[in-house]
Amino acid sequence: MADEHLRLENQLCFSVYATAREITKLYRPLLEELNVTYPQYLVLLVLWEEDRLTVKELGHRLYLDSGTLTPMLKRMEQADYLQRIRSKEDERVVVVTLTEKGRAARKQANDIPHLLLDHIDVDPDELSQMKGTLMKVLQSVHVKNGDTKA
């Protein structure tokens, strides 16, 4: 083929997309006990690091806009993992904080990262290096897409 750069297996976007989908499939059974989806798990991870974030701060950390994040946060609030509170100083600002159930889920989730790695037959040092490279790519692409806060 003359246009090797147009082959599917030569596309960075495809390898990242397909890998992300396959890893997300591995998470599904691990997250069933918590009864959360993978994106909801990501929200919990951020809040376990730093509780009481605004929706805007949470979106920035997860690379999600409020239109995507808000419906997910509403479902998580209905499931009693978190609560959303309007700021008294500025009602346009919504602060997200964990509930007792949300904090307790951290203990249940403690083994998830290790269990996931048990399913990936790649050297841990290679995975660490790859993660660092992917974070650099993510930040670079994010800036190129118009967000200068990366």
C-alpha cells in the first residue's frame, strides 16, 4: 500500500481508542460491587484525592465539560455517593462533596488498581513509562484543542 500512514494499525488514535475500550471492559466486573460505571469511578477517584471540588474543577481534572459531567453527577447524587451544593457566595458555582457512602466506597475500591494490573501482561515499568508518555500526549493535545490550563 502506497499510503502506509493511512493504515488502521498505524493510527495513534486507533490504538489509544481500542486500548481504552478494552481496559474499560476489564474494569466493568471490578466496578460492579460498587455499582458505578467507569466514568463514575473516575469522579470518585478525584474526590477521594480532594473532596469538595466545584463542578468546574472536577471537569478540568477529568477533561470533561459540565454538559457531560452534570448528568453523571446527578445520577451519583441519586445513588448517594455525593452531594452537589450551590455556593452561597455565587449560586452559579456548584460544589461537589462525597457522602458517607462515597467515602466508604474508597475502602471497597482499594484493590481495583491491583486487580486490573493482574489482567495486563506487560511489565509494570513499561506501563508506568507508557502512562507518563500518554499524559504528555493528553496535555499537549488538550492545549492544541484550545485549553491553555493543561
